[in-house]
Amino acid sequence: MKKKNRKNQNSTNINFFKTLLVSFIIISVFSVLPNSINFIKENLKSNQVVFNSSKQNFDEILDKQKKNNKVLDHQVKDRFTWNIFEDIDVFGKNEYDEDPQRLSASTIEELFNENGYNLEIVKETKLVNAGNQLTRLPKELKNIESTKKRKELFIKIVLPLVIEENLKIRFDRKKLFEILNKNNTTKRDKAWLDLKFKQYGIKNNDFAKLKIRMDEIPVSLALAQAAKETGWGSSRFAQEGNALFGQWTWSGEGIKPLNVEKSEKHKVAKFKILKASVRAYQRNLNTHASYKEFRIERAIQRDNAEKLNSLKLVDFLEKYAETGREYTEILKKIIKQNNLVDFDDVEILPTSLKMKNLI
């Protein structure tokens, strides 16, 4: 009987403690809940502030980026014009002092694909993006098994370099004729003329000779010679010295050809970037005495309002190589087989159109 009472007493105690525990939990919840709700609200508010702040910062960055692109557009135009008319960099730095990093062939192909750089599209639109310019040829170029792919990649690399250098000459030529048509020349005009006479190796201010020398080289001809001289970019001179046209030098920096007689003192001219090789090549054809007939034929085509014809002009480059006539015939084959004439009327994509893609 006592055991039963003790059991009932224990049961009563347990129920009491259960009731007390539940009451405590309920009181705790109701006392903590408002604070928890406030905490959640503050967190939400804080997160909203962070979101708004992030959105504001993003908008500010975007606006700033757009402004920067507009400024860049202006700077590019100014710098490009300065280079054309003054022959120096607007930042006072020689563009050939760069120490470029060489990209792999696969990386270059990927970049070209991302930019939509396709030779068939270039032929159709007659436009190429100057931003596709590279400073060095990829080492793997000679290892590309597909001849077609190797040629296409080489053309993609060299094409914008040639066209932009031609464009600079075109602007110079336009300015020359504008000055000649003036009644009076300014000091700035005279200074510019003096610079051009010096660049084209002309004495006695011979304007007739300057008009003949200051002219473009057909793109198809330049591409063909670059392909022939470098084996479509695989030669040691092209790979080590950015030499696209195999020009010789007796005093400048260059690469000594292999298997030549000790009496031969010449080297193949070496350049820091590919563009320098293109410019030197154009200057060579436009100034060297060996190519006087080439320049005369080009002037005749101009006087007859003809489009510059590389297949005719190439006949006057026999002295460019020791093989003479054989060399010119090879160039003709390269031009015809690869349809290089299709690139003769391709222009540089206007800066304003390029910048729209960046905004």
C-alpha cells in the first residue's frame, strides 16, 4: 500500500515538472520571438542595403566603363591620326620598343573565333578588325598538319598588319595632294614635307618623285611575298626575328643565314614586332633603286585610274631574289592559287564600330 502511494506521488511530481518545463519554454519563446523577428528584419534590411549598394556600385562601374570606352575611342583616333601624320607615338614611346608575349597557335585561333574573325566574312564584307593584330607568329605554326589551316592562320595574322600600314600611306598621300593643291603652305606643312622627303630618301624637294614613291603596296602582293619568304610563317627568320620579307642588312641587327660562305657579310634583318617588318618592306619597295621600274608601273596604273594590279606589278620584282624571273612566277602562283586578290580592297573596320562591341 505504501509502495502504491509512493508511485502516485512520483507521478504527481513528474507531471508538475512537465507543466513547469512547458510553461518555461512558452514564456521563453514569446520573450525571444520579438527579438528574433527584429533580428531577421534587420538582416533583411541590411541585405537590401547591401544589394542596393552593390547594384549602385555595379551601375557606377558600368557607367564608368562606358565613359572610359568613349575616352578610349577618342584616344585611339587621336593616336592613330598622330601616327599617320607625324610618324611618332602620341605617348612619346616607340611602338617597336615593346617586348611582346608570344601566344600559342591554339590560343590565337580561339581569340580569332571569339572575335568572329573569318576570312570568308572578310572577303564578303571587305572589312577587317585592326584589333586582330599580333606582334609575333606562333611557334606551332609550322606544326599544323593541315596546309589549308596553316595558310589561313598565317593570312589572318599578316593581313591586318599590311592593310593598316597601307592605310597610313594612303593618308599621307592624301595629305600630300592637299598640300600641293594649296595656294600657300603653312610652317606645319613644310615641316611635314621635310619629314616625308627624308623618309622616302628624296633630295632637292622633288615632288614628282615623292608622289611616285609615296604609295601603297597591293595587299595580295605583300601576302604572297610574306608567304614565299617565310614558308607560310615557318622559317627561322620569321620565328626568331619577325622577318616576314627576308630583307638583308649589313649593319643592322639580324640573323646570320646558315650554310653561307664566310665572305658573305649580310644578315637577315631582325625586328621586335611583325608590324615593323611590314613597314620596312614597304619602305624598301618604295625607295630602293632596284624597284624603280616597279614604282613607275604603279604610277602608270594610278594615272590610268586603274586598281593596283599585283599580277602585273610582280613582273618588276625580279631583283628581289637571286632566282629572278622564277621568283616572280612563284609569286603569281601563290596569288592565284590562294585567291589573294580578294583581299586587295579590304579596309580596316572603323574605330567607332569596334568600340561599340566593347560597351
